Amino acid sequence: MLRVLAVDDEEPALGELLYLLRADPRVRSAEGAGDATAALRRIGRALETGPDGDEAVDVVFLDIHMPGLTGLDVARLLAGFARPPLVVFVTAHEGFALQAFDLKAVDYVLKPVRRERLAEAVRRVHDLVHATAVPAAPAAPEQIPVELGGVTRFVSVDDIAYVEAHGDYARLHTDHGSHLVRIPLSTLEERWAARGFVRIHRSHLVALARIDELRLDGGATSVRIGDTDLAVSRRHARDLRDLLMRRAGG
């Protein structure tokens, strides 16, 4: 069961959050802190006692806008610890989802907090905390926040087949649909190069591993990803062919 710390400078909001958390059967204990300083002091005691100590904290449900240090500041500080607790942001502001993604937050819950939405966040944390440990396990897949009907979800980068440019936005295409995010394609190209994503056109970034066919038709080059055909620009065609040949050759 989970040991939770909830942090919010607004007492009514903190009280409601603690009430909902304590009502969840997966939560063993839920404590509250009214500001970042109190939260860091409490987390410091937890880290001193270790993951199995009486003071241990598995996850911090963290407001963003607080006097002094913000929730984002707290998450950045925690990221530097050897064994930090997991972080779930709980905020009234939608505009910080990208920062949450960069800080490896497990989830991003919008206020007013709904019981069902909070339960989903608790489930995510519970699954991570109680997953069976595997020696030398690879790092968790990078995730990117997307908006679905006013709810922020996190899509694994490993599930993305290709990305389409839409001005300052990008549309992420997966096997189960597409999602529009406010990130330029050039930013994703740089961030995901090490994950095997390559630019094939000024409008498209693709995952090399998801390319099923490379087609040459006269002077035109295209790739097939599932049921979708995407044009490859002349400037990218030779580099793409070389990359695919090297990949095929091991």
C-alpha cells in the first residue's frame, strides 16, 4: 500500500485531497503539508529512514502554484535525490503539463479533483511502486502529456509511429489514434533522435523501427507505416536509405 504526502497551500483543497486519498484502499497513509518547505522537510526525513522506514513516502501529490518554492521547484529538487518519491501534480492550471513531462511526473491531475480521476492517478503510482523488480531493467519509456477531453494523459514515445507538423504544434500518430501537442516538430526531432526518430520531410518525423516499406517510384521516395504512406523529401531520401540499410545489416 502507498504512503502519500499531499502538498497544497490552500487548506480546503488540501483537506479535500487528503479525504479522497485516505478513502482509496491502495493508500496506507496520507499526510499533508501546507507549503514546499514543509514538504521538503518531511521528504528529507523519509529519505533518511530509507524506503522501508516508518517515515517513508512513496509519492508526493504536489500543487504547482504555492508561495516561495513552486511545485515545479520541489520536483526539480527531488529529481536530484538518489531515491526520490514519485510525483503527481495536482493543479488548476493546464499550461504546465510539458514541464511535468520533463520532470518525469507520473500523472497530472487538474482541479477541481474528481474522485475517479484521482483514483486513476493512484492506480498508476501503485502499479509503479509495486511492480516486480527486474535486475538491470531498462529505463521507463519516455512519456508525453496529451489532452483528451480536458483530461491530461501520458502517451509513451515507444507507441508513436510518426509525427506530423502543424505549425507550432505537432500531431502524434499511434496505432490507436492521434494527439495534438504544442511542441514544434524541430524540438521533437532533437529530443527523440537517440530513440530512432528521423526527419523524412519538413512535415514528418518517423520512428525508424515502424517503417514497413521504403518505396522508390521514379524520382519519388516514400515510406509505408502501417496503412499510411508518407513522402520522403529529396534532401532526406539518401540519408534515410542509408540508415535503413545499416539497420537491416545489423
